[in-house]
Amino acid sequence: MDTFIQQIINGLVLGSMYALVALGYTMVYGVLNLINFAHGDVLMIGAMMGVTILQLLQKVAPDLPGIVKLGIAIVGAIPVCVLVNIIIERVAYRRLRNAPRLAPLITAIGVSILLQTFAMMIWGRSPIPFPQVMPSEPFTIGGALISPTQVMLLLLATAAMVGLVLLVERTRMGRAMRATAENPRVAGLMGVDANKVIVMTFAIGAALAAVAGVMWGANYSSAQFAMGFVPGLKAFSAAVLGGIGNIYGAMVGGILLGLIESLGAGYIGDLTGGFLGSHYQDIFAFIVLIIVLTLRPSGIMGERVADRA
């Protein structure tokens, strides 16, 4: 039972990070029908900025509480990631909105490689140790352990997801985003500025990726220029699993993917004597993804919709 609770906690922590990044994928797809494959590298930029800010704080203000330092790192990483994503949208994607779908897909892959190259030039090739600013003594829940960093991660992810839902459901900008996602031409005729909505969508996705990036680095204690590829791929898989274009689906898909990975690595790994343990945990998530998409191509919470006019 202790092992089960531990794997559930690990899965929720991992799934929360996947969900934050998956929301960026699904929001952009919902508004533009575009898969921004550079989004995982925005997470990487957030992590690299986070570790840089924390290193600076360790020198100039070593006596600050760890939670304050981590909060400052997140607040500092968000505007950088937002700026990067807005530049990506303006330079790489805006001119391709009416192009064949293959063109923005190839562009997104090129932007991803470009971001990784710039990050390698700025921060170097080697992994950078993430400063240990939070207490290392874990809490005990039902015999399982959870660190203060993971508790903060879960709280931040929950707050971010609730805030996003309120933004989309209760605000004027949220209504504009939903209208643009439904039919951008009609939304434009009703006075909605599509460019403003799209920029705002990229900005919100980048902010969520920045939070996930800093917390990813804090949880795994390191950051490096290529770290965004695998989390980005899994977050995209989570968005597809939940139903691409559906924000609730992205949340459900991210949490579910994290739980599948943790439970698969913990239990199936034990049953196979470690042969399919943590080193092969990726296969569990993708096997389930294949099964779900075979039985329900639109994803768990996705709906069949007609092509836009």
C-alpha cells in the first residue's frame, strides 16, 4: 500500500508538469489549429532562466527563504518565456496561418532546434545543477514521502490550472479566445481582434511552461539545453490523449500520463524484475496513448467537430 501511495504521489507530481505544458499545446491548437512543437523548448528556457536567477540570488541574497527564492525565479522566468513565445508567433508562425499545415509544422521543428542552439551557446552543453533552495526533509503521507518542492509544485500547478479555467470561462479575453477558436472569421466580424487573442494565447501558454520549467529543474535538480524535448513530446501526447483543443482534456491527459508512467514503472517494473523499470517508463504512456487513439481518435474528452469553413 505504501508503494501504491508513493507511485500515486510521483504520478501526480509528474502529471502536473505535463498538464501545464499540455495546456500550451492545446490552447494554441484550439485557436490556430497549429501544433507548436517548439513549446517544450520554452519550458527549457524557463528552467535555464530559473537556475540563472537562483544562482544570482544565492550570491546576493543567500539568507532569503527558499520558497521566496523559488518564487522570484518563477516570476523572473515568466516574462522571458512570454517574450520568446511572442517572438516565435510573430516571426515564425504569423505569416504561415493560411499555409498548408506541413509548413508551420516544419517551421516549429526548426524553431525548436534554433532555441536549443541558442541555449547551448548561452548556458553551455553540460547540465547545470539546480540550487537546492527548498528544505530537503520530506513529509510523510500514509507511509509515502513527498518533498517540499513537490508540494509547492502541486500547489502552483493547481492554482495555475484553476486560474486558467477562470480566465477562459469568466473573462472577456476568455470569451474572445473561445470565439476565435470556434470560428475566427465570425469572431472578427463581431469585433474580436484575432491577432491580440493569438498573442495572448501564446503568452499564457509560455507563462505556464515557465512555471513547469522552473519546477521541473527544481524537482530533478538540474537543467540543460536539450531538456525540453522529451517533456514537450510527452506533454503533446498528454494533450492528444485528453483531446487536443480541450483545456480540461489537457489537464486530464497530463495527470493520467504521469500516473501511468509512475504506476507502470513501479509495478510492471517489479513484475519483470526491473527489465521494464524506470529506464523504460516512457513505453507505458505511449502504449496507452496508442490504445486510446485507436479506440477513440479524438481523445478522452475530445469531440468530433466539422472542419472550419
